[in-house]
Amino acid sequence: MSAGFFTDLLSWLLLVAGGFFFLVGAIGLNRMPDVFTRMHAVSVGDTLGAGLLVAGMALQAGPTLVTVKLFLILLVIWFTGPVATHALARAALQDKLLPLIANRSGKLVEGDPDKIALKDSSKPGKGRAQPSKR
């Protein structure tokens, strides 16, 4: 077996894995209960999926200018994706949408995570950090 066969096999594995993570992100977008978990599922799936797809395409392209362009595109995706997700989350919070959290019985309820006491919050150094007062 030649080196080209192994390069093709590895690149196809990366491409299929990247497509799988995009698919998982799309399923998470439809199945998650609130806007915050939906954004998380999509942003993680897109970031990892794009990285794997670019790696697979770069293996197919070889050491050429195309590979450099692919990695520049990946850098743009890696920088703009989290910024866009953060902006959407801030807009949702400003629109008074609250994340869903589990109460003591395990049921998901809408609530403010800064006002919820965690189980270990009585111990020093444990629990959620208090927001700074400006």
C-alpha cells in the first residue's frame, strides 16, 4: 500500500468526523431545551467540525497555497464563531431570557444562576463566585 492511500484514508476519516460533529451540532440545535444550551451545542460542534474538515481538506491539498488559505479560513471561523455566540448570549440576557436550571427535584426551571445557592456554597472557597459591584 502506498503513502497516498494512507493520506486519502486519513483525510476521509477527518472529513467524516468533521461532518459528524456538524450533524451532532444540528441535532443539538433541535433537541436542547433553551437558547443558551442550543448555542453551546452549535458553537462547539461547528468549531470542532470546521477544524476537522479543514484538516482533511489540507491533507488532500498537500503543502500548497490552498492549505494556507484553508487555515486562514479556519482562523476566521475560530475567532468569529465564539464572538458571535457570546454576542447572541448577551442579547438573549438583555432580552430578559434566563437559562434553564435544574431545581432540587431535577425539573428544569427558568432561573437566575447568580441567585441560586449551590450545594457546597456554605464551605469557604466553594460555590459560585459573586459578581463584582460596579
